[in-house]
Amino acid sequence: MEHETQLTLAFLLVQVLLQAFALNLDCTPGFQEKKYQVLQSSDYIKDQFILKVHFDDCSGNEGLEFTISNPGLRVEADGSVFAVKGMEATMSGFIIQATSIHAQDSADVQVVREDNHSSVLKEALKIGNISILHRRKRSLIAPPISFPENQRGPFPKVIGRIITDRKEGIKFRLHGKGVEEEPKGVFKINDQSGEIIVTRSLDREDMDMYILQVETTDSAGKLLEGPATLFITIIDQNDNKPLFREGPYEGHVLESSPTGTTVMRMTAYDADDPNTDNAVLRYSITKQTPATPSPNMFYIDPEKGDIVTVVPPSILDRELLEAVKYELIVQAKDMAGSDVGLTGTATATIIIDDKNDHAPVFTKSMFQATVNEGFTGIIVNLTVEDNDDPATGAWRAVYTIINGNPDMNFKIETNPQNNDGMLFVDKSLDYERSAFHTLLIKVENEDPIMPEISYGSSSTTTVQVTVLDANEPPVFIPDPTIVIKPENIPIGSVVVTLNASDQDILQKQTIKFAQFQDPAGWLTINPANGTVTTRAALDRESPYVHDSQYTALFLATDNGVPVATGTGTLIISMLDVNDNPPSVFPTTAKFCEDSKDLNVAILGATDKDLHPNADPFKFQLGKQPGIEKTWKVTQVNSTHAQLRLLHTLKRANYILPIVVTDGGKPPLTNTTDVLVQICSCKKNKMDCSTANSLHISITLLLASIITLFCL
């Protein structure tokens, strides 16, 4: 009975295995439909169902994952495709790729937009917005292939096979990058059996996947099946060590920073597959130089590569450290840091930066300086000490005079070489006013001092300045001295008495005056009392006078030891007098012989004097018999007159006296002989070439003869 039971169980087990085997024989790994078509009648809305694809690796679909080429779509675990967001009806198609532990495949989905015919058909069939899936039976299957990189020979080597329902009279063909396209000749296919062959060792870092096309033809080359897409994935090997590519690596951290302060981040690159442990890195510090005051001053996060401080702030004191620069050897190891991982190293330089935790202090509580009155420049250097880094603003000093400088005679600057305070006399000191000065000066840093630190009494100092008496030159008061005088004052007239004062009030000294610069030679000065008088007539119209002002320089010299001389300026502002007669311009005028043509000329007057001793001018014809019958002068304005020819004259040159009188009181009159040319005027052209003979009146000629006879 027991034996029969065992036979029954064995029979049932065989039946189950036979059924499973039969089912497996009917299963082809991959998408059960390689190509799909979807009818799109309108824009997609968010979460709208589009289609469902079916993938079976014939082994339970363990680890199945879908990816889709259109980011606006998503694929659920059961193969259902939905719209992630609203999409316009412009999509032409997309590719869905499925990967499980046992198989990998892709399917093409073509989106067909609804046209007028399909609209009529849809209306007739009453199918609304339901997508229509067109299934195509597949007989050519290209199972995905995975092949490790860096494989040793011998080559060529068979790595897979193409499956087809057709058995006879077919040939297989293979196309794509790695076959007839660069890199050429990596793969080939046995045209009879469909075996995929690799010809040499591969490097995943050169290309991690090859996507090829497979098809079958008859013996005449006519296409029978395909093309089908063949995916060949190159399996990564740990053949690349981590590399630090962004060096040099330098980080900075402030002294006394809290424990755990991040200094810098170091990251390495591994060319291996980032989805495998071959590129999973772990970081560590293998060496620290110097190793004091602690061999473990810093720690690196093994996963992120962040370097942080691990010592207390009191140890990270820049002024107490033997060195302020540390060098760390940082190692990156792949395989997640396991013993078999490959390693790469780089050097990280960490500098402990200074912060202002030490106040500057003067080396003395009092400085002294002695200076001659009248001197300007540096009188003393104030020295300070500061334990901070000399290359930073925490060390550089800023000096301020906080008391004893009401007249701003002093200033102080920082010497950039040694941080000293250079105290200057900016405006000369006067011994007679004050022989002693006491300054209070403070020093601070450029950078703000730390809150826990304060500036103490040692950050201020006193400077005692003693002024020595010196013989100072006399000073003219006022300087310049300005006087107003008429230009026609008599020779020997007093212009002014200059006043010069000796600044050395504690010394009894005498002052003598002398002339220094007198460009026109018009002046003289009394050496004892400084009285300036004229020794020549003043002339406002002289070239030495500018804008009616004449400038002369004088000297005042004391009898001190050594003697000192001061310079003073005298400016004479001259009042104009009517001492220059006016004159007529131009002195030549042209007229046409026919008074009907050009018969007018404009005459002007000029005068070296100023108004009212110049214009208004008065114009008249000179004393000449009969002149008023031929010429007429008419006033145009205060400076010009019009000369008119009253009748026709013969072509010749004539001398015409014009009398002009200025507006001064008393007025001055002057006669100017104007040369008048009578010219030929035809067709708007004037010809004066024949007016070369000089014609004067008979009366004027007789007067000249009588004058000569009387001589």
C-alpha cells in the first residue's frame, strides 16, 4: 500500500513537471509584442491611461523594472502606461525597456494621430477615447546579452543566439555601432545559425552598451523578418582605481573653531559602473604632517569626504601651534572600502587661519619727540606688539590721535612694513604759541577684535612733543597788499607803506625792506619803513599791466641768526584817465565810380582807454573845402559811422580826413586820413586797378606849396 502511494505521488509530480516544461517551451523571454500602435484622439491629461504592455522573462519576472524614453509618461509594475502630466497631441512614439534578472528587452510604441477617416470610423464604432492596440505577431527574437569586460581569449567567442520561427532558407544580418560602424568589427553574427560573436576583449568605460539591429533575409537578400533590437550590456569589472581630479586641495579653518567644524570636502572619481560596488568609494586619512599636538587633528567622513576638526578649540590655537599648515594624505578606496578595493590618494593642505584674539599693545607708555618750529615730517615712530598673524588685518594696526591735536598740526599713519605708528607734524608748529604738546594716541586692528577680547590701557600711549625756537622770516600783513591809484599820479607819489611783522616776538629784531621784482621799473621802496613811491609814470595801457592791475614783489629781512627773509606782494589796481586819443578803422575804403552802385562804407573807432573815456565816439568830416558836397558821415551807433558818396567820381585814389572824438572829460580828438578808392563796378565785379592816381583838392595842394615855401 505504501509503495502504491509513492508511485501515485511520483506520477503526479511528473505530470506537473511535464506541464511546466510544456508551458516553458511555449514562452519566449521578453516583450510578447515588440511593436504597439496607439490611436491618440486628443491631448492627454494627467494620469490618463494610454496602454498596457506585457513582458515575461519565462522565469517569474524577478527584479523586473521598466524604463520609458518619454519623461512625460510612467510605466507601472504591471506594464500599464499613464501620462505623468498634461501633454499635447504631438507625440510620435516612445520606447519601453524592461529588465529583469533573467532577461532584458525593449518595445516600440507608435502613436498615431486621429485623422478625418479615423474620426468617422470612431463615430461609427462609438469607441470614444479608448486607445486601440494593434498587435503584431513576432517570430524574430533578439534576447538581450550581458558580457563582462576585460575577458581573456581565445577570441572570437560566442555570447548569444538570435531566435526565429523560420528554420530553413534564411540568413541572419547584424547592423549598428560595433559592427559596420565605429567601433567596427567588435561583433559579428553567424548568418546560418544566428550566433552572436564577440571578436575581442571589451572595456565598459569605452562603451557600456551596444544597441544593434538584427534581421533575416532569404538567399536572394530579400528581407524576411526584423529588424529586431539587440541589447548587449557590458558587465563592469573593477579595473579603475579612484582618482582625485580637482586638486590641489587646500582648506582653511579659523583658529579656536569648535570641534566638528567642516574644513573642506574631497571627492574622488571612479570610472567603473556607478551602479556597482566597483565605484562605491570610502575615504580615510592615512597620514597627518605634522603629527603634533595630536596625530588626529582631523577626521574625514568616509562616505561624503568632508574633513572636519576633531580637537578642542583650545588646542586649535594658532599662536600656540608649532605649525599652522597641516598636510593630510587622503585615501579613496572602491568596493565600498573592502580589502579587495582599489585605492587612490591625494594631499590635502589645511591652513589654520588667524582671528583677532590678541589686542595690539604699545611697547612704551610714553614716547618723546623734539622738533624745530617750522618743520614738517615724521618726528617719532611708535612701536607696538601683536601676536596675531602679520599677514592679516588681525595684526595690522590703525592709530588714532584722540587728544591734544585741536589745530590738526599732527597726523599719524601706519608703516606697512613693521606696523609702527609714524607720527607726523602736518602743519608747522609755532614756538611762540606753544613750546610743548601732549598727545594721547590709541591703537586698534583693522579687523574687529573677538568679543571675548578687549582693548586695554596698554593700547593707548602718551607722546610728549617739545618745540625748539627757530628764527622765522618776517611776514607781510596783509599779503597781498592791494591799493587803488589813478594811472596819471605824479612821479614821486606815495603808493603805500608795506607792513611786515617778525614772528619771533621773544626776540628784538629789526626789519629791512628791499625791492624784489618790479617788471616796469615804476616803483622804489624805503628800506627802513617800507614806503613805496613812484619813480616813473604809471600807465594802465602798458603791457606789464593785466586787467588794470600791476604786480610787484618786495622782501623783508630780519637781523636774526641766521637771517630770515620773507616775501610780500603789492598789487596796484589802476584807475583809467583819458590819456589816449581815438583812431579810425579801417583806413581804406572802396566805392564804385557810379554812385548808384556801391556808395556806402562803414567806419569804426578804437581807443586804448576804458569807458567812459572811450566810446561813445563822434565822427565828422575833416576841414577840406567842398568836401561836404561829395561825402557825408552819418552816426550809426556809439562806435561806428557810415561814410556815403553823394555823386559820381572819376576813378582814382582820394585822401579823406575823418575826425573822431571820444567821450572822455575833457574829450580827446584825432584826425585819421582815410584812403578812398573809386573803382570800376560792372556785373557785380569791382576793378580798382585804374584807381592808382592820387587826387586831392586844389585848395589842399596850394596849402602844401605855401607851407613848403615858408620853410
